[in-house]
Amino acid sequence: METTRGLVGTARAWTVAGVLVIGVGVVVAAPGSSAEARGEIRWHHCGRQLPPALECGKLAVPLDYRHPHAATIRLGFNRLRASERKHRVGSLIVNPGGPGGTGSDVVAVEAAGAHLWHPALHRRFDLIGMDPRGVGLSTPVRCDPAVYNRLVSLFPRTAAQFRRLASYTRALGRSCRKRTGPLLGHVDTLSVARDMEALRWALGDGRLNFLGLSYGAEIGTLYAERYPKRIRAMALDGILDHSIASESLLADATVAYEDTFNRFAAWCAQTADCALHGRDVVALFDRLVQQADQQPIPVPECAMAGCRTPVTGDDIRLNAYELLLVKSPIPAFHRFGWNGFADALAALEAGDASAFARSLVGSPRDGTFAGLAVNCIDYPRLVRGFHDFVSATLLAGALAPHTHGAGEAWPGLIGCIHWPVPLANPPHRARIHGAPPILLANSTHDPSTPYRWAHHLLHQIPGAVLITRDGDGHTSSLLHPSRTSDAIARYLITRKTPPPNTVYPD
């Protein structure tokens, strides 16, 4: 589940020397090339547009780990060195979520002085922003933006509308397979975990230090399953539990989003500076959604901003999730918190729907494509036909009478109807033995990774410790100063966990 959607990263062109291209984005080492000597990182400056303290690197890793000496792909990453070299602990690989999130972008933002993380982490660790395969600096998943940007409803009301949606997902999947090539069948999270082991070894800093947010928790869990004794410290923040079935994922995520919406309404009733204070926020939201379904709202700004117009009720429910993801603002990620959502609703009532317009994709290598590709290869298909779709719609509507399940899980599950590559990393309970204590963190009211998922994973990892932030919003390590962020940083530096079942205030 994504933490960094909305983060504006710098587009980078990447030239790979000494390789022969075979297909799209897949390479095999030429004799004597640097790609043949796997495990050696040659650090270099990342470019004039990025902070000078930032260094970039790449590794060649197997396309298919079942055939480790055949085709390779590029694993891209960057590094921000520890500011206190004498007290340096080692390297800390960070993953900001997704799937589709770029570790390199968040480390670049940190290098630019945004102070995303607890300041002790930059002081004591070299921060490593690894881009998972298919994403960012790594060999990317590519799809056709023109196909993705076609106007189609993700919430069809009739069998004919569903057929149009199914045709759309088939065309998008085919465009991804054509433009990405063999990599599309190998972007599963288990392969990402194995890539992280290759990076750990190449960094030469001993055992792994890892901070994984949201989807990063799945990367960390699969790494711990395969390499438990190669971990020094691992903190997983906002737990995505990959042991649950697609139906349970949709149900849990639907309930979590509706819970956050209801808590926002209660907060607004109690908060004088909420733009809708004194209003019936729930009734207002329902009325605006109904009106937009009956008469979609044009957004003239979309002609300049690259967004889809007009805005429907479905668009409002989908984008309300994005606006509710964090309670307190995180400006570096263009997250403006619950006050920002109240402002957006007030503007919508006044006729300005720009905050709820879905963005168009402009690049074939947009992270949206990688996120969909990972979801479709990591989870069994929830919807195979119209009857399955109706069943999922009825479930979501019963669990969430206001938001109707239109959270992050919905586009990912619906987009896999006709995905062209098979499941590669099916959900299963974690099988971890011999790992050091792993720290889990979750808020009690997270709209993206429900609190119950953290408890599910806690019981799958012997010796794991769960700390709870009693409050709202997705993930906790980016919230500082806070006792939860303090505890995560302290653990990563010292390997000492707080007592089990510790609860911190919001």
C-alpha cells in the first residue's frame, strides 16, 4: 500500500554500458563488462539537478532467479552518507511503500533538506534508496499511457459497462507486456527481496538494516523468510500482511477507509479550524457524490494540469482516500492532511472539483504501471467475470456505505482482470525462523494498512515486537517529533526494542 503517491520525483535517463539488449529492458552481460562482475558498485554523482551529497549506483541482478546466470536487469539506487562518520552504524535501506514507490526519490528529498526521517537516522546511517525492480532507477515496467488514460469507469453498473472495463484492462495488460518484455513476469516481491540481498552484499556493511513502510513490510517479511540470519535490524511501519486472500484484503481495506472517513467527520465536528466545522460532513459528502454521479463536474484546469475531466462521484470517492491518507500534513509528499481534505470538500461544494480529478499518466514508465504489475503478480485475481465483480461491489457497499470500497485496493484488484502474466508470489503465512527481534509499528486507525494486519503478522514472526500508535494516518516513522518515530529510530540504531505491546499517543 502506497505511502509516496503524489511525491514528485525527478525523471532520470540511465545509460547502461557494456551490455547487449535482448528484448525490452532486459540485458545479458557482454564479455568483460561491468555487468558481468556482479556485486561491484561504482558510485557516481546523480546529476546537477539533484543534491551534490547524493550518490547513485547500479547492480546487475538476475531477471529470473531460477536462472541466475542468464539474462539480467538493472537494480538502481542512491546513497546519502551518514553525517556523523565517526558514529556511523552502517547502511540503512529504506522503502517508502507502493508497490511502485521509489526509495531513491525519498532519499533525494532527505538529501535536499526536507528531513523526512528522524534526524538520528541520517546522522548514524548511510541512507540507501533502493528502487525495486520495475521502478524508478531500476529497469522499469513500461506501459502505454494512451491506453491507461482512456475514459472508463472502475465502478461499472451494468454488464455492458463491465465488458468495457474488462476490455480496457486487457488492452492495458497487453501494452505492458509488449513494452516491458520478460520483466513483466518477474516483478514479484520475492524477487525484490532477493535483489535486496544482492544489494546488501554489494554494500559490504555486514548484516541488513532495513526500514520498510507499507508495501515495504512485505519486502521485509519475504527477506526475513529467506535470509533470517542476515538481518541486523528490521523495522516495518504500516503492515501489509501478504498472508491474506484477495477477498479479505478488499474487505479489510474497505472497512479501514470507511473508518477513517467517519473519524474525519467526527474530528471536523470537534475542530474549530476545520473548513466544514458545524456542518454535517457525512451528509455533505454523500450529496456531492450523488450530484457528481448524476451530473459530472467539469474541471477546466485539467486542460493545463493533465487530469481527467469531468469528475464523477466515483472519482470523488477514489480521491477522497488519497486526501485522507494522513491526518497531519507531509508537504514533501504533497499530503495536506485532514484540513486539506476539508478545504477540498468546501471547494467542491462551491463548484471546484480539481482536487478530486484523477491524474493522467504522461510517461510509459510511470510508477502506477509498476504498482499494478506487482499487485497482479502477487495476488490471485479477485474478479474474473461480471458475477465476481457484482459480488465484490455488494461486499464493499455493505461494509462502507459512504466510500463503497473505493480505496487503494480497488484499482489494484480490478485492474488485474485480464493481466497477461501468471501469479508468481501467492499469499502465504510467513515462515521465519532464526531472525533477530523485528520491530513492527502501526497506527490503530490506518486507512491503508489496517491495524489487524499488524497483529496478523506479529503472530507469524517469532520474537517480533509490535508498537502501536493510538491515532490516525498511514505509517508513523515520517511523523516526528513523536514517540513512535523516536522508538523506531532508537531500535534501528541500538537494536533494542520497546517492551511488547507498547502504545504511544498520536
